[in-house]
Amino acid sequence: MNATVQAETPNILLNVNGIEVIYNHVILVLKGVSLCVPEGKIVALLGANGAGKTTTLRAVSNLLKAERGDVTKGSIDYRGERIEKLTPADLVKRGVVQVMEGRHCFAHLTIEENLLTGAYTRQISRGELTASLDKVYQYFPRLKQRRGTQSGYTSGGEQQMTAIGRALMASPTMILLDEPSMGLAPQIVEEIFEIVQDLNQREQVSFLLAEQNTNIALRYADYGYILENGRVMMDGEARELAENEDVKEFYLGVSSGERKNFRDTKFYRRRKRWLA
């Protein structure tokens, strides 16, 4: 995020500064990624499959170790504190919760049992737990209707709602949301993003979401970063990105001809010195 934007949004919740990520000690996946998430905002990570979006989220949530990945350069600050050495459980206690790609519900548990697992790090009373559960059901009334159904027998949309609701049970300050639209019908995708926007506005939950569906992500996000091959190729206000001719041509399907990748755009050639 440039200096002008930072000046306008001084309350930076998350600051990722020039990180590199290597898998298996040899595979360089992220190559100096920097981004900011201001408090109370929705920030979108955009790009094709393999661009580095999921790796960026896992670097923030410290889930890289499970896949033999490491942050080898750069820093990640949350509320001004370096968090690279914290465990995922420590981050959840600080308010950072990730909703994984593919939803990952416990198939043998009911929807309500899945939701309750989201509060395991909170030392709260039964009354507070019930209040948190009621709040989730206010945002996801469909889950309340099916609260006793095993998650393995619910639809993809209901599983995504369960996964987000489970994150909400942890009382998060920021949710890392990975590919929320994947495998869902357009109508369900709209419903999910409407709920994300509602949570952001009413609960002041900040979101860093990775999404291949650039069109819908830019409609609901405040700011966006476009990744390609592990680098941030472009960033800006979501509205400006949505109106950018190169973004529209390459990512929104308004194309005047074939193009191999985003590096071939005139915009990239004009900005090459800035990106170097």
C-alpha cells in the first residue's frame, strides 16, 4: 500500500513487509510480498491459481509449517507485534482466524458441534457461549434450521457458512478467508459475500480474503492486491482496480485479444521501473 493510502488509514491492523516463502527448503513461492490490512476493512488478494494467495494467508496464520513451508525473509506485524514465531493457537487468541480453502468442516459432527469448536480458545461462561452461538445464527439463519444435521450431509454453501460461523465463534478481529466462492453456485456466492460485508460493517471484523473470482471480490472489498507468480503486480482501491482497463481485460473477461499473462499488459510496461 502506498504512502498516501497509509496516511489516510493510520490504523493498520496487519502489515506484511517483503516476505519470501520457501517450501521444502528449495521452492521459492513468495518473492517479496508486501501488503497492509487497515482496521475494519476488507482487503482482497486476487490472482490465478498458483499465484501465491493461499501461501500468503498461511504465512500470516502460521500454518506453513504443516506443509514444510517457511518465511525466510521479511516480517509480519499484527497490531504492531511481530507474529512469525507465534503458534496458530496463539494467533487465534489474539483475534486472527483463518477459514481454509475447501471449508474443512468436521463431517461427523453436527453443524452446531462444528460451530462450538470455534470457541475452544475462549474461556467464557455458558451464557456467553450461547450468546455467541445466537449471533452466528442471526447471520446464518439457514444453519440454525439445520443445526442438528451432520456437516458431511450438508451442501457446499452450508459448509462454507459453517466454516465462517465457526471462525466467528472465536470472536475474531480479523478473518483470513481463502477462496470463499470455490465450488459454489453464483447465488450462494453472493449470499456469502453479503454476509462477509455485513460482518465487516456491523461487527467491525477485518477481512483478508484470497479469491479467484475478481469480479465479486472487487465489488465487496475496499482494497485489492493482484498477485502473479508470487509477486504483487498491482494494488489499489477496489473501485479503481475494477475500472482499470488492464484488470478488466485480463481478469474480468473483457478482452480484446489473447494475452499470456499480466506482465504483457501496457500498464505493466509503463510501471516496470516501479515494480522492479
